[in-house]
Amino acid sequence: MTIFPNPVYRELKAQVLSNTVKPTIWRIIDNTGRTVRSGNSILSKGVNALSINLGPLAVGTYYLKITGTDMDLNSRFVIAGN
């Protein structure tokens, strides 16, 4: 999984590679381990683009976690101020 830009200002973009079509759950997790945003996505076979609006989340370090059948991806990112 690739996340960009990093630091993020308002919208997180991620590229995720999947070997099959599969439903997934994504979560944005703060430094305390609390899920602050979540959603569902169906990945196609190949490279998939996800776009997540981070809206009013506070400046700080977060993690994007994507889980699904045979998939458990984690990536750290930073939300920067404007």
C-alpha cells in the first residue's frame, strides 16, 4: 500500500494492490488506538485507488488499516495543519 501525500492536509489517497476482487474494511486509527473514521471498499484485481476525506481530524500521527480476505495492511501518515 502506498499513501500520498504525506503529510496529508485534507484528503488521503492510497494505492492498494489486490490479487482478487474482495470486500475490505478501512479504518483511520489515532495514536491512542481509537478508530476515528472507517468505511468499506470493494477492491478489484490489480491496483486500486482509495480517497478518504479526513475533514476535521486534528493534526497528528494516524494509521490507515485495511483488512479483508487474506489482507491486513497498515501504513502510518501525518495530518499537517494548513
